[in-house]
Amino acid sequence: MARWRYVFVEALTGLRRNLMMSFAVVLSVTVSLTLLGASLLLSEQVELATDDWTGRVEVSIFLCDDRTCPAITTQQRQQLEEDLLANPVVAEVFYESKREAYDRFTRLFADQPTLIEAIDVATLPASFRVKLENPQLFGVIRDQFAAYPGVEEIVDQRDVLNQFLRFTTLVRNGALAVALVQLLAAGVLIANTIRVAAFARREQTAIMKLVGAANWYVRLPFVVEGIIAGALGTAASWGILYYTVPRVTRDLAREVELLPFIGIEQVIAVGPIMALAGIGIAAVSSTLALRRFLQV
């Protein structure tokens, strides 16, 4: 117990002696781990949204209405619906009339009256909304029904989803890259701080080595000093995410009702990863920084 007490006392003393550098280390670790945690949470959000949207992806079969092709007849529309329902890859089929399409459009763009004024019932085509057993089987529907009489266009909503996923992946990878660079910078700063502390106590270290102290015992106070700084930065970054992410996602959920959002459970789940990264980089940086000071 006396040895461990000495280790922790020396570590805390080192932090106090280099207070500004210690603060800079904690701040650097905080920023880098906040970015790392944010990128991990963004990945969780993307996966959650993808799973939800993939289950709701529909194929839209827009019907002719004399604007670009001869209007579909009632008999053709009924035959098309029967053939869709008979297809084994189709799970559900919904018919949306021009009036229903207009009503949905006005709900979606209720906050843009100028856009609504430019559209009327006749502008929007009627369509079939087709939900598939497997969204990857869109090609089956396109190949079978693209040439049907009365069919103007077949649109797969996966195109819009893939564009969104490419954008979010780019943002996530960018945040992760910045976080890793920041984490590397934090490691360099920790190493420099430990070197300054070791240099300031070089006479004490030399005496300990001369009386037979083991390398690990001489090194340990400095490593613990770095670990404490890393742990403080980790706690601060996790606290930032813990108090901000649920509030942000709660506000977004009120604005975007159709999209599921991550919650406090995901923030808690990334905590161990952040702790491992923060404390790990501190321990490794401190150990590497001390090699030259153990040759007495």
C-alpha cells in the first residue's frame, strides 16, 4: 500500500507542477474523444435509420395520364394490380389516386405554400406503391412491369436512400479521420508532458535507480500521471456526449417524425470504447516517452 500511495502521490504532484500542460492534455483528449464518440454515434444513427428505411422502401409505379403517354384505362389498372399481387416478390400493393397524391404532397410541404400553389391535382400522377419482400429485388418489378400499357415510370426509392447513405458515410468517415488525428496529437502532447515531468525529476529518478528500484517502479508514477490526464479527458468527453446527444436527438425527433434516432443507450455503449482509446493512448504515449530516462 505504501508503494502504491507513493505512485499516486507522485502522479498527482506531477500534474500540479505542470498544471497548464496537464490542462492542455486533458483538453486535447476531450476534443479528440468527443469527435471519436460523435463519429461512432453517427455510425449507430446511420445503421438505425438504414434498417428502418430499408424495411419501408417502396417501388413507385407511376401511371400515364395523357400528359406524356395515353392515360391508363380502368381495365389496365385493375390488371396491373392483379399481376402485382400475383408476383411472389411483392409483399403489399397500395393504389394512390391523383387526389391522394396531392393531399400527401400538401402535407409534406405544408411549410412551403409557394410550392403548393404551383401544383394542382392534375399535375401529380396516380401510382401504385409496391412494398417488396426483399428491396434488393427491384429489378424483378422493373423488368416485368416497365413495358406494361399505362405505366409511365418505375422508381426505386433506394436511389434516394443510397444518396443519403453516401453523404452520411462521408461525414462519418471525415469525423473519424479528424478524431484519429486529434487523438494522435493528444498522444504526442501527453508524451511531451511526461518528458518534461521526467526531466524535472531526473535527479530523483537517478537516485531511485542507483538504490536498485525496478524500471517499472520508476516509470509507474509518470505512466499513472498520463493515465489520469487521459481518464479526465475521457470523462469530460463522455459527459459532453451524455448531456448533449439525447437532447439534440429529442429535438430532431420532434421535427423529423419518420426517422428513428439513437438515445442514451447508444451513448452509454460507446463509453467503454472511448475509455479504452483515451486511457490506452495515454498509457502508450507515457511509456514510450520514458524510455530514454531509464538509462541511468
